[in-house]
Amino acid sequence: MREFIINSNDAGQRLDKFVLKTVKGIPASLMYKSIRLKKIKVNRRRAEEKQILETGDTVQMFLSEDLFSDKIEASELMAVTPKLRIVYEDENIIICDKPVGVLVHSGDGDGKTNGDGNIGDRNTLIFHIQAYLARKGEYVPSKENSFAPSLCNRIDRNTGGIVIAAKNATSLRDMNARIREDGISKFYLCAVHGKPDKKADTLKGFLMKNLKSNTVRVVDKEERGAKEIITSYSLLRYNSQKDISLLKIHLVTGRTHQIRAHMASIGHPLLGDGKYGIVSEKDNLGYAHQALYSYKVSFGNVSDSLSYLNGKAFTVSISNIPFLKEFDGMDFKKI
């Protein structure tokens, strides 16, 4: 039997959610059966799967030890020297500028995992954030049951820029809610082939996913399984010698590969994007990956634990964006 004392990062969630986060090896069906058979109790009493846990509660689990995976040790985190480009940090969140080529989570090429903050590959952004916080004493794995510092958003391996992480469960819930409810505005810079006819436009369409190929396509009309996308852009500069344009993008909706697919659909694929645009590296001026960078994030007015961020905006160091050298003379203070 294992017993867990509910702390502030565990409180406020349902019992079934807590168990699934804490006992990584348990199938959902076995977990629900164990609750029904009183093999999982709260305060030594029969519990309900939807019961909300409170700070100080104790959860008893009469389960096979094989289901419990070992926690990450603090020594494993301390053995790594964190490499982070920190844009902003306070007691609740940390905003980082992820370099191109770095995965946000361990997983596939786009860094996809279940997003629960589990530590995997040491060469991921989340591992380095957790190692950094462990060194500061803000994250002690042995004191946590179900929570680890977690990312609130993610970007592709070969897209650089802003990623937000939460240091505690309350901030994670509130930041995720802000993102879902459009309480955060995300801005990107990208270089595209050619010059758009309009200096500024708001593109609308629907995005269809192909899970097998990990690609998407843009369609004009809503189809089964398609999701609406809205992408606003403005032309900042045109390099006539190389026939490429620098665009500022406001990502109104945030879908997989949205900017890459949307710009390609109007005949202006991103520089270096062989998946949705031009395959030849020569034609891409030597760029092997999409010229796309999440450079700015701003916070709207939302009443929650993070309301002190309302009205604030954070921007990466422009010197970290590699493709801007193609647009010499641009006054980047104006963007």
C-alpha cells in the first residue's frame, strides 16, 4: 500500500485525474475498478472517481508495486547544466526563447507527448527548465505527487521562440485557460518566398490533418474533421534581389503547422520549408528548416491568479532570429 498526502499542487483535481498522473503504469479501466472495489480510498474511506481532493487529504492505494514508476531523482536534475534563454520569470511562470532544433518534450519530431511534464530526453526544453528550477530549490521532485513544472504551449522542433512554462498547478490551470480562451496573443516573424499582393490581410480557412504523414492542408469550406484557422499577416520588408518577404504574423487560432500551411496555400511558402513549400535547399537560400520564429507574446485582461500579467508583452532578443539577416536595414524596434 502506498499513501499520498495531497499538497497544494494536487488539490482541486478529481481523484481519477490524480491517480492517473501519480500511478503512471495503471490503465484507466483498472483505476476505475480499483476505486469501485475500495482499493483506492481517500482518508481511509470509500471514494468516488469524481471526488475533488483537498489539501491535507490522504489517498491510500492498495495496488501492485509494479504499477508505480520510480520518480525522477533530484540528483538526475542536478547533474545537468541547464541551458535556457529566459525572457521573463516570476514565482509562477517562466517564459523561454527556445532555440531552433530543440524539442520541447521528448517524443516525436514535433515534440508531441501527453504534455504532463514528465521528464524524458535530457535534450528537451522541459527537462532543462525542471533542472533549472531544481537547482534554485523551486522544484523538489520528492515533495510532489502528481505535479512537475510543465509547458503551457509548444512549438515545433525547427521553429524557435517563446514557450511558457508553469511552476505550480494553479498557474498551469490558469495559463492553459487563458490560451484556450484567447487571453494571450502570439506573434511570429517569418520569411516567405515572393511578395504577397496585399501588404496586410487576415486569412481564413479550415485545416485538415493527415495523422499518417504528420501534415495538414488548408481547405476553403468546412469539412468533417476540419478546424477553422485565422492567420493575420503584415508585410514588413521585401528583399527584391532574393524575392523573399519578411512578415509579421498574428496567430489568431493556433493549429498544427497553421502558419506554414496557410502561407503556402496562398502561394507564399516559408523560406526553408520543404514540407509545405520548395524542397530544394538551393532555392531556399541554404535554409534547411522553416524560417519561422515566435518572437512576441502579450497578455489580455483576464481575472485569475495571473492577472498581474494583464497588459504586459514579452519579446525575444531579435539577435536570436537567424533569418533576419536577409533583411538588412530593417528597424526591428518598430515591430
